[in-house]
Amino acid sequence: MIYYSDAFLDSLLLEDIHYGDLTTRALGIGALQGEIHFSRKQAGFVSGLTVGQKLLEKLGLQTKLYANDGDHTDSGALLMVAKGRADALHQGWKIVQNVIEWSSGVTHMTRLMVDILRKSQPDAQLACTRKNIPGTKLLATAAVLAGNGIIHRQGCAETILMFANHRRFLAEPDNWCAAITALRHDAPEKTIIVEADNPEEAYLALQGRPDVLQLDKFHPDEIRRLVKDAAVLAPHCTLSAAGGLNAETIGNYADTGLKLFVTSAPYYAPPADIKVRLYPAGSDKTENN
């Protein structure tokens, strides 16, 4: 379970409703009772519903979910309904719509990429990086998990990941064995991941036997050769592919023998189209069904 603090929820709400909804106030309809319906216009995977529900409840609304994060829903499917005062309904409308639309887009692309991989490798994992859109890490994490993805790492202190930008500061930048030995000594409880930018670096890295060797922007044929050689040179090392992986390209890598794929593409997926309708209490709502 991901915990959403009151401070986080308040920060989302306050982006839009510091002073209430001026239109509702000017029309004098704020105290009327009503309800708001959220539905997915096109079929697809959804998420952001848990956060959306919490946001609406913070505004004093009564909510009911008709789907769960990670579900695949049909076109026009009702996702959530909230009831209460019209001013609260209008205040919650846009931020909740935004959260569900963006989160569902991330979840949908994550799930599509995972499904493509698992046609060739049933136990393949799609790991999403910390290169998310600033300010969206918590929402992004929940959306990726709802799409059956995993998180690569949440921050730079979580695991060791040595890039070329680190090695350039070393006295011997190409001495991979010495660098990996130093990392194991100073961070003995951490997984040691190193990234190679070309096959030559990859073979040097394998000599140091890291826990994970990340292959950045490698051609699928290069990866196939490395998978075979790594099984002999560093049999306990996991190889992963990174760089340029998205819904269009991931299929080219699915049969390379890798089981770990690293991407940030889902964060930039097209948002889902979420239909929102508000109704006064007791009105006909058949148009939304």
C-alpha cells in the first residue's frame, strides 16, 4: 500500500482551489446537493482512482468506486461517483480528473509494454526509472505498480548505479574491476549496478562481476551476444536493457534473452480521456451510462 499524506493531498487540491470556485459562488449554487461521475471514454487500463477518492473525501464528499487501480475497463465504463455539496463537487472536479487521466495513461502504457515482453519472457520485468516528471513521483510510482511494472530505484541512495559520469572522476576510469571492488567494500549491503555504453565497456564490466550490468542503447543483436557470453564470464550477473525503450520499440528486445528492461517512457504516455459529468440531486443521469 502506498501512503498518501494529508500534506500531499492538500498540495494537489491547493493547486486549483485556494479560494474556492468563483463561478459556483457567483451563481449561488454552492449549497445545493449533487453528484459527480467519472468514466473512461475509451477502453483501457485505469489508475489514480485511490488518490482521486481521497481527494474528494477531503472535500467532505461521499464516494463510491466502480473500478480499482490497474483494472481494464470498457469504453464508457463508470469509474467513480461522489455525492455532496455542489461547491465541493466543482472544487474536486478538475484536479481529480487530471490525476486519473495522467495516472491512467502511465498505467496503460506500462501494462502494454509488460504484456509485450511477457509474450516472449513470462517472468520479464519492466522497471521504470526515477526520471519522472518533477513533482509526480508518488503518483508515477502508484501508476507504474498498477500497470504491473516495478520501480528501478526511487532515489540515488537506494542502490549503487555507476555511470560513465562517475567513472570519469576516477584515477583509472577504465579499471572496472577496481571500481566495482571499491563499491562492494564501501556499500556491502547494496546491489551493485553499473552501466555500459558500448560492447567494449560491457565486457570490461563483466570482468568485475557486478550484480547488474545495464546496457544503454544497445542493439538487440549486441545484447543477444552479451547474454551468451555473460553466462560464462559472470554467471550471477543480471543484464538489463535501458535507453530508447517504449511501446513501439520494446518488442524488438523481448526475445533477446533479457528479463529486465529499464524505461521512463510510461511517464510521457498520452493521458486517458476521462469524462466528467455533474448532476443536481434527483436529476436524470442516463446520459452518462
